[in-house]
Amino acid sequence: MLVITREEGERIVIDDDIVITVVESKRGSVRIGIEAPLQVAISREE
């Protein structure tokens, strides 16, 4: 597992076509945005 620190507005790029952006961070919660091609399945695990 890769663990990195990012601030609001910073991005992580995977394989040139998946972009993860830190949208907001407050009170122990982080909101992220994910941009990916339609054929890439994105699931969340609680």
C-alpha cells in the first residue's frame, strides 16, 4: 500500500487516465473526486 499526504486541491494520477483529487478535508473526514474512463469500475468499500 502506498500512503501519501495531500492537501486540498492536490491530485494523484494513475496510469495517465485516472485522477484522484482531494476536494475537502475537515474534522477527520476527507472528500475526494475521481475522474476515470467510463470502462473503469469504481466501487467503495465501507
